[in-house]
Amino acid sequence: MPYASNADLPPSVQGHLPAHAQDIYRAAFNHAFAAHAGEVRREEIAHRIAWAAVKRSYVRDGDRWVPAGDRRPPRRGDDGAR
């Protein structure tokens, strides 16, 4: 089921991603959903592809998603360095 707007996205997407990331998710999901017509796991595949598309441009920073270039630098000790 393609999504017509961000308001139609699942709560797990709406509640966690900023608006631009939701746009990316929706576009990728809709494209993948159409591309995998006839496959039994079509919806699952489309969701996986959509999350992968978001992860190309956004990263998790604690409990929020931020543009990949805007991530805060790690605090001393957070990067595994000794």
C-alpha cells in the first residue's frame, strides 16, 4: 500500500523521523513497493528499502535522527579511543 502523504506513514516512522527523512522514506517505500509487485514479501521489502534510503542521509544521534553531516562529535571516551 503506497503512502500518499507523510501523515499516512506508520507511527514508528512519523514519531521518530524529521519531516525531510519522512519524505525520503515515503518516496523510497512507494518506489520499492511498485518495483516488487507480485512478490509475497513486497511490503516487508519496501520497508527495508525505505529505511536503507533514510540511513544514507540521516544517522541516529541518541534518540533522534539528524542529517548525516550534522551529527555531534563524540564526547571524549564515546568513540572507543583510550
